[in-house]
Amino acid sequence: MARIADEERRAALLESIVDYVTANGLSDLSLRPLADAVDSSPRVLLYYFSSKEELIAEILASARARQRAVFADLPTNPQSYAETVRAAWALMSAPANEPVFRLFFEIYGLALQDRKRYGSFLRHAVNDWLDYLERSALRDGHTESDARALASVLLAGYRGFLLDLCATRDRKRLARAVELWILALDAIPSPEELHGNDR
């Protein structure tokens, strides 16, 4: 039972830590203020996470899981591709999710400056989302190469709009920009138009 209690305590502590980092950022993270904020101590944090490096790795993994969880409410049987994109944007741009993506962009910036320390984050930050976004293009019959490229178009769009939103909070302008982007996405050729008789 002691081991189970330890695991439960560690999981609960990590949730509180990620809440703190989401609200306060990661770049200036220090164990003592963090421990005070989560009603713990540096010694206890190191007991559960062994080192600050391991703690940061756990924070990154949990933050990534929270970002993925944003998409849990997407419609499973959308009427159109545009409906899916609008629904995804509505979820990502919801005020309640701003802290999640603000932290994501902070970590992304840190990772670009220190690839050795955050290399795993960069790989997941791109490849995980390309894997997720390319599925609909593959189902529509696009080649693997084109599906990956289309996923890249979507990822760049979502992230560009989100970064703008985090910086400006200009929802009216961005709502219109997203609608224009959807029109542009609708103009992407079908697999048959792209490859014709070559397929």
C-alpha cells in the first residue's frame, strides 16, 4: 500500500506543479518557490523526482498531455472538413486553454535555444501533431508525402493563429482570419487533381 500511496502522492504533486508552471512559466523555475507554492519542500520534490532535470522532463510530458487533451471534445463525425477545422480552432482558442498554449510557446522558445536539453520536446511538438493531423488526409486518399505536407500546412496555421492570439487577444480579427484560412484550405486540390493518372 505504501508504494501505491507514493505513486498517488507523486501524481497529485505533479498535477499541482504543472498548474503552477502553467500559471507562472518555466524559464525561471526554482525548487524552493515551487515547493512553497505546492505545499511541499525541495527535499520532498527531489524524493519524488530525483533531480530538477527529471522534474522538468515530467513537467514537459504532462504539459504535452494537457495540450492533447484539449482535442478530446472534437466532433467524431463532422459534416465537413471546414467544421472540423472550426471546431479545433474554437477549442484551442478558448480563453480557458490560453495558459496551456502560452506555456507551450514558452517551452518551444526555450527548446530552440537549448536543443540538447529540450530535444525530445521539439521532436514531440512537431511529429506528434503531424501524425495526428495527417490521418484525415490519408483517409481522403492523399499519398503519405502529400498527407504529411497537408498536416504541416494545418499545424503552421493553427500555431500561427494561436501565437498571435496569445500575444494580442484580438479574437475578432483572428476569427475572420481563420475563416479566410479555411477557404484557402478548401482550395487545396484533391488527390485525383494532384496526381491524375499517376496514381
